[in-house]
Amino acid sequence: MQIEMENNKDIVFLTGDLGFNALEPLHQSFPDRFINVGIAEANMIGIAAGLALTGKKVIVYSIASFLTMRPYEQIRNDICYHNLDVKIVGTGGGFNYSTHGITHHTIEDVAIMNVLPNMQVLCPTYSWEAREATKSMMKSKKPTYLRLGKSPKTNFFKPDFKFKIGRGFVIREGKDILLLVTGNILDCGMEIAEIIKNKTGLEMSVISMPSVKPLDKKLILETSKKVKLVATLEEHSLHGGLGSEVAMLLSQSHLPKLPFIPSALPDVFIKDVGSRDFLLNKAGLSPKKVAKNIIKKLGR
Amino acid sequence: MSYWSKTAETGSALCISDILAVLYFKILHINPKKPDDFDRDRFLLSKGHGASALYAALAERGFFSVDKLKKYRVNGGIFHGHPSKEVAPGIEISSGSLGHGLSIGAGMALVLKKSLPKRKVFVLMGDGECNEGSVWEATMFIASHKLNNVIAIIDDNGFQGFGKTSDVHTMDLATKFKAFGWQIFHVDGHNPVQLEKILNKAKTSSRPCVVIAKTITGKSIPNIENTLHAHYYIVDEKTHKNHHEK
């Protein structure tokens, strides 16, 4: 972001009073273009719209749950309806704010951003995707939601990867099963592939989908043709996220009906207290449980 | 327009018509031939339900032909009951849900204050609209950032959707804005001379200003003036004919 703001004097960064121990260098570098709007998300989105309507490219930043839900109508009417160059950067998608509790768990954001006309939705996984998604987002003039979370420690980058909004990336090749993953849970997807291989010998293709909207429909359909089962994995509600989008795509395609397993968070508030992994396990998203479901569906 | 389209929001448009006439013909630095000229004042109709008055003002000021007004709220028309930015020149923002305009105005004012300090952002809100919390988030922000290029105008007609504003909330608007550090002006919203004088005065203020314009909902249609019904009133044939003959 530092580089983007150095290169483009029209970028304005707004924060909803968050960024302690992270955004100070940005604030110091650009005191005139970095504004702490305060704890007032609706106002922040409205201000972003006003700035964008007056020629600026705007980034708004806060915790993902606060940033997407409190000012949702401002995002819809002020940003998307006007189709403005505003980038909504939410941190802590999914269970990243684990022990902070339900208010900080962000499990509906992709669904509510997906459904807005003009909006792009990006959920990068690891550092390369996050960096490239940010660069692509800043090149684009469209409203964009960037969902950030804790990066898995693994680097999944391959030399032939070239990031583009709307593109998916094959992280692991496999001829039997397709697993589509979005967001920071990709490492869990890789573990699932390994468990299935060890238990059944079946090879799973794992594709990272940092761009949920637009979706890489071509890649999904082409890969689905070759496998026995399609599965999705996301740290988000079962409703309205990657799984829903893929289900709609496959159901409307001319492909023969395939077994489909969407792995996501159930339609309940997970009230248990614990770490991200603990909560994912409670929600049924541990690699073992997801692998077991897939194996069962295949009748193995 | 209400008569042609058989739609309401009549009183809410009539009560701001004098304010818009003064703004568009006496106050705003605008050029209908260059509606997107960066060097212009911005007028934001935050109370979007007064849209028909805005369309009429823009047409009379030459942003588009008066004939187009017949395309208001009809099948295959141009204009919604609440403004859509892209449908005609001169409409600065799409609005309709209340409490959005002042924040958008704050964003515009941040840019203009640095680049064109003489240009102002006028935001017209309803008194009922000030129930919205976002109005006060913006009020606080504008005062903190010393955006004296923002002039809020309150259409103080005393009514909101389901009753009198004083019955819904008892707090006095002027007291609230004053507490937030704004300069307050009171004006008769149907007196063009006073309106022009006060709005010009507000333009020279060193602080953000709010002009509280006392208005009459349904102004000029005696049987609906100052009634809750004015907002929901659809102009009938007799009233239309009477006004047309005047």
C-alpha cells in the first residue's frame, strides 16, 4: 500500500480507528492522505463515496465484520450504485478474531458483498496472492472488497502464476476429485488432499480461488469435467459464498450431475471459546472431518 | 409531475422548491453547459424524496429540457421518485435512503477545501432525516476537520413519515448542531430574499454552517399545507387545473 500511495497521489486511505501497530508507517508517510475517520463506519463509507465522486481513489480499512455489516447500505447505495473507485479492505475474515467472540467473527461478508452489483470480491490466501490481489485491485477502478486474514505459513506460489482478478490457480494437480478453496483455509485444503490420497489413493486437485467475484468459471467447468466429485472449502457461511456460487454454476452448466460437497460454516453462531483451529474444528471444518465426508460421498 | 405520474411525495417537494430556486438561480456556482466542471459548487439532495423539485430546478436552470419532466415516474420514463445520478446532468448523487448525503458531502468537501477553497458543498436534509445516526457521525467529522465549505440546509417542515418531528424526538436541532461546533442560521424557507442573504452569509463563515429553513410541507396547496398527509398526497385534476390557470 505504501508503494501504491507513493505512486498515485490521488489515493486516500481511511481507517475506522483501527490499524494499531500496523498502519503507523502509512500514517506517517502520508499525513494528508491518511484519515482516521473514527468509530463511525457508515460515515466513513459515505466520505469515501464523496472523495471518489471528486476524483480520488479510496481505500477504507477496518475489521471485516464492522466494515461490511454496519455500513452495508452505504456500500450498496453510495459505492456500488455509483460504481465508485473505492476499495473496502476488511481484516480478519472468518474466525481470525477467534477468541474475540461472535461480534468479530466474519462469516457472512462474502455473501453480502457478492450480491451487490458492480462489486468485486477478493479473498487472497497467502502472501503472494494478498500482494498481487492488492496490486490488481488498485489498478482496477471498480468497487472491490478485499477480505484479509491470517496467512498460512506455506507459500503456494508457482512460477507460472500470473495474478488476474477473476482467475483461479491450480495449487495441486489431481485427476479424481476437485477441491476449490478460497481464503486462508487453503492449507487445510492441502491437508485434506493428502489425507484422501493416503486413505484411498485418490488424487485431489486443489484450486485456490482468490477471486470469488468474478469467478473463474471456465477453469471450474473445465476441471469439473475430468473428476468424480467437486468440493468447495471456505471459512464462511455455507450460504452465499464460494460453495453457493459453484453449486449455481454447476447446476446451470451442461455437465453431467456430479457429487458435490460444499464445506463451509453451518448456519449457526459458533459460540464456543477457542482458537481459530478450535472453532474450525467445532464447525466441522477440520481436515479430517472434511476428508471423511468426501470419502463417504464417494462410497469408499 | 405528481398529477401526471399519479404519485406522491408532493408536500416534501413543494416545501423545498423555494430553497432550490434560490440555490440554482442565485447561489450555486454551476454551469449547465458544463455540468461536470470540477470547478463548481456541489448540491446534494440528501432528502431524496424531494426529487421532483430537484428535477424541476435543474430543468428550469437549463441542465435539460423542461419536456423531460413528463418522464417522471412513468413506465419507460427517466426519473425515479428518488434521484439517480446517471440519468440526467446536474444530479450530483443518487439518494433516497436518508442520512447519506452529509457524509458524501464531507468527502467532497475534503477534496475541494484543498483544491478549490472557494467552492462549497450544499447538502439539503429533512428535519426528520436528522433522526439518522449517520447525520451526527458526519456532523462530528465535518466540525473536527473544520470543513467550513460545507453548508447543510435543513428543510424544517415539522413532519416526518409517521408524525410530527417534535413528537418523535424532542431535541432542538439548532442546539444539537451548535453543540457540535457548527454555526447556526435560521431562515424562512419560503422567503427568497432572506434565503439568498443567509446562504451568502453562510458561504463566508469560518465554521461549517447549518441553515435551518422553516418550511411548510405542501406549500401552495392550501388543503394539504402543514399536514402529515401532504407527503402522501397525489395532485388531483381540480388542483392541477387551478395551479395551471394561475
